[in-house]
Amino acid sequence: MRADLAAFSRYDFAAPARPRTRGSASLVTGAAGFFGAALTAALLRHTEDDVICLVRAADDDRAAERVLAQVRRHAPGLEGQWRRVTAVAGDVTRQDLGLPPDTAAVLASRIGRVFHAAADVNGSLPYEALRGANVLAPLHVCDFTARCGADLHHISTMAAAGPAAGDAPAGDPGPEALPNGYAQSKWVAEQIASAYRRAAPQARVRVHRLGALAGDSRSGAVNPHDMRWLFLRACLDLAAAPLIDGGLCWLPVDCAARAVARVALAPAAAHALPDPLPVTATGAVPWHTVFSWLRQDGHRLRVITPDGWWRELNARLARGGPDHLAALAAVQPELPSARARGDAGVWRTLAGVGAPETPFDRWQLRRIVDARPQGNGTRPKTPRPPSRHDAPAPGADHTLSRG
């Protein structure tokens, strides 16, 4: 890890062959992921940018299918904006993002902002196992961003800030003090973004540290792998709620995505906002309140001790319980609990650029619960966004019509 830091501090980022007019399109990596899809939807809603979605896929058509499925899940009703979207199959762990040279050159001429949201989110793996996806990938993204002469918005995590001290976010403790390989890899990635800032002082570079993200406040689409959601699903399955302290500190994912998109459009606000920028909830809903909301909506939840709750979960698994219970059992005996780490002053500034905090409430919880998978129903077919095979040839006018 220290060797990586030393090497990256001396890294010679690429640069355009000659000065040129910057593009106006936004590139989103990880656009088929939970936050990446929400960010793509936010850019379609709150900007006039063309959006290039880089997705790991076998080809551009499959990349388009993945992006379409995820963005529709988050934000149905945006189909009329697909003409502004180009889906591209790529790989952020490779040089030039795994793109053929001619494709990389065409995209570089179009891009003015890069949002790097791709990452491997896994708190159980060591730094070395996450190095490719979370460390080398940001290096390649910064290199490509320099080639574009573009601004960089690097999506990080509050885990990179270390544990909270009192009621305020902690400072940067250095990688060895962080709790796991995931937090360490994201901290090192932030240093790579800082190195790009030093190498390209003409570019705007901002690190956005996200906290725990709830489902979309309108559609209820939630990250199916989030531990808090797995815990809530397990409580509903077992009809039992354990007596635990702490609370649910969740920021709706569309609120976080809107904040990132709005900051990208508001260079004047940069002086009033910290960097890294904490994008996380200012309040935590006590667990007993969360369970009360569920009971008010008709869900039966017995009060039970934490030990008894785990015994019931393991008994259900022994009878062949569903996969989401098995995923939760892997972290036994931990149960999710968090302290709010959001900064009210930051959210006041964000409100001034059109991105106020959306507090998590009972109605959002209801939408998330109601959006649970039900059977194997299929969705209706909808138009796909164009792939790069539908884009203009090199040398042509690359401006797409607005939706």
C-alpha cells in the first residue's frame, strides 16, 4: 500500500496532444451499479449533458441493456431522455478503460466531466484483492480524464474518513488506521485523485464521500446487497425485531446523486464546500422507530432478544431459507447500527445549489418495502440507449440532440 502511494505520487498523467476545446458530455463509470445508475438518472434530470455510460459488458448492446435495466429501476419515466445516452462496454481496470484506440479518441473529444463511480464494495476482502478494481482503476480513470482535459468527480466513501469521533466526522487517519481493505483501497484512490488535481490544476477535481444509501425516494429501488436492507428483509421474514440500540442512518440514493450532479454544475459553490465532500445523512432514525413504522403498515414484528433473533434466522436457514438470509448470516453476530455523520452546514450550501437533504422517513421505508422482489415477473420491453456503434464516426459532429 505504501509502495502504491509512493509510485502514484510520481505518476505522469496523460495530457492532450495539443490544447483544444473541452467536450460537454459526462462520462459515468459503473453506470449499471446502484449509485452509478442513480447518478446517470440525476444527470438526465438535472443537467443537459449527453451522458456516456461505461459498463463492464461483453459488447455495447449488453452494456446498453444493463444501463437501461438499472436506470429504469431507479427512475422510470426517463425513456424520452435516452437519446442523450451512449452506452459503452469497457473495463476501468485496463489502460484507456479497455477501449479500442479509435473509440477512446472519439470519446475523449466529447467528454468534459468524468464521474468515477465504479468500485468493488466488499468489506471482507484485503487491500490486495481490491487493488485492481479500487486502486488501479482510479489511476486509469484519472489518466483518461487527463487525456480528455476534463473535470473529475471521484465517488468515494465515508469509510475512508475512518471512525467518527464524537458527533463530527473524523479527519483522514491514514490507511493503516482504517478498519478494512475496502476503506484502505478507497483512501488510496482519493490520493490518486489528489495527484491528478496537482497534475492538472486547470481541471476541477472533487472527491465525494458517500454514506449509507437508502433506496430511491420515489421508486423505492434499493441496493439488494446492502446490509441494512438485508436486515430489514430478515426481520420481515422472521416476523421478529431484535431489541438493539442505535439507528438507521440512510440517505436516499437519488438525494446523494442529485447532490453530486448539482455540485458538478456549480463551480462557485466549491469554495464553500469541503473537499472531500461528505454526502451522508445528518440524522439516524432509531431502530425502535423503524420497527414501529413497519408495524403501522401492517407488518407483524415480535420483540425478541438479539441472540434469539439469530437463533431463529439460523433455524430458518437450516430449513432452506432464502439467499438474502444466508448473506446476512455471514456477518453474524453483527447487526447494523450507525451514528449520523452528515454536516448540516454542508447541506445548507447544497440546498443553495438545488440539492437539499431528503431525510429518510416512514413513507420512503414503505416504498422500499413495497418494491421488494415478488416472484419472477418480467418487465415490459422499452427502447434501449444507443451503443457506440450508433454514434457518429470519427471526425463527424458528435453533438447529440437534447431530450
